[in-house]
Amino acid sequence: MADRIRWALTQEPIKEALGGIVEVDETYIGGKFRTGSQSVKPGERPKDRLAGTANKKPVVAVLQRGGLVRFHHVEHVTARDLKPIVKAMVKEDAHLMTDSSKVLASAGIGLKHDQVNHSAGEYARRENGTLVSTNSVESYFAILKRGHYGVCHHWSKRHVGQYLREFDWRYNVRGFPDVQPTVIALRMTVGKRLRLKPSIKKC
């Protein structure tokens, strides 16, 4: 039932890109590796240590400051994967804000784009009356991960998109009165066949 409800909350096809100030950032969902002993047996070479994100699912968030958020599960955090997302989700006259990642810099080519340098201890600055930061999208990541650790616990790669739909919807209706989110959720079921089999697919 939860799977069918999440499918109903999907926003696809999305008809309108986000404008104004738009923050874009990536994060990784998943637990830590249990590597066990690092001892090496005689005659064997030391095994390569896997990256901390090797077993995690990368997700990218596009958040309109003071507005909506949309999450995307991607196979890899590369400019090739992120460019189509930014192009589809961000209006051409929007003000894009990211961290100092080269990947995000490449994905934002052609847009008004400011970056904050986290590696230098910079998290916000004010330029011409505008706050340059990614604090809003990072706060959203905190909400997402609290839900992951405290409620859902494990997200298989197969179902990541479904969980992201739920958290997108929760954030996007956060300012509505108590009854209205229920009404919105019911309206979003129109035209969708809530069968289990089609909704479970590789994200």
C-alpha cells in the first residue's frame, strides 16, 4: 500500500521548471561498509579500500528557495548526468547556486551561477543584497536522512525513486493546513492506475 501511495504522489510529467533562486546539490543515501579486519594473509596483496560512497545511492536535489523541491536518483554524479536535470528543472533566467564542485559548475553553464566554497570554510555570503548559499537544500538533505535512518532504514536501489517521491511531496506541502495535503494527494491519483507491478521499476 505504501508503494502505491508513493507512486500516486509522483509529479511526472513535470510541466514547469523552477525559477528565482535555485539551489542544486548532491548527497548519498545508504549505510557504512562493514569492512571487518584489514589484516592481510601471507602471499596476498592488500585489498583496495573502497570509497565511502561505494555502496550508497547518489541523489541530486533541485530546490527553489522558498518554493518546491525535486529529487533525482542518478547512477553517477557527473556533468553528463546532471546537465539534463538542470536543463529540464531550472529556468533559463533563474539564479543557480551550488557548492564549488566542478561537476555542478559544468552542469550550470549558461545560467547565472554563484558557488560557495565549503572546503575553505565558506557556507554563505551576501552579494548585491542576495544571499549566496546552499543552506536550504542541505537542510532538506537533513530531513531526508533523518527519515531514512529513523523510519525507512534501508532503501534498495530498485525503490529509491519511490522514497524520493514521498519526501518531495512532504516538503512541497509543508505550508498547507492539515486537511489540504490529503486533498492534494487524492487529486494526484487521478489518471494513475495504482497497480504494484508497473510502479516497481529500475530508477
